[in-house]
Amino acid sequence: FPVTIIIQQDVWGDICQKLIDVYDQYAYKNWLSKLTPTINGNAKIVELKASNSFVKQWVETNYRDTIQEIVEKLGFKLNGF
């Protein structure tokens, strides 16, 4: 059954939607939704914090390159996890 996901309407929401397009809604629900973004619109920097070290390691290993690519296409810089 499809899962309805409500995504915030901002830069992080745009990033998440693109990640769902690349992976799927389950990757978002299980991993990416556990990230907390800090977005500095003036400096064009996105910083992500994970809910715990396991999530951080999993996301860095499996999704970091794609997240970085999407962030850069939106004109921002990914400033670590």
C-alpha cells in the first residue's frame, strides 16, 4: 500500500522529494526522515544531523553522495552530518 508522506515546503522538502524520486518513500520514511536539517539560506549551506550514530552512519554510507549531488544542484553546499 502506498504511504502518504507530507513533506515540508522548503529547500529540505525539495531535497527530500528528489531523494524519494531516486530511492523510494520507504527509504525516506526509514532513514531520511530521521535527519534534522539546518539550512542557512544566506550562506547557501545545508547541515544535517542524524537522530543517532547508527542512522548517521547508514545515511552517510548509502545516501550521502546523492544528497550532496541534489544539494549542489539546488545551489547549496552540504556541510557535513
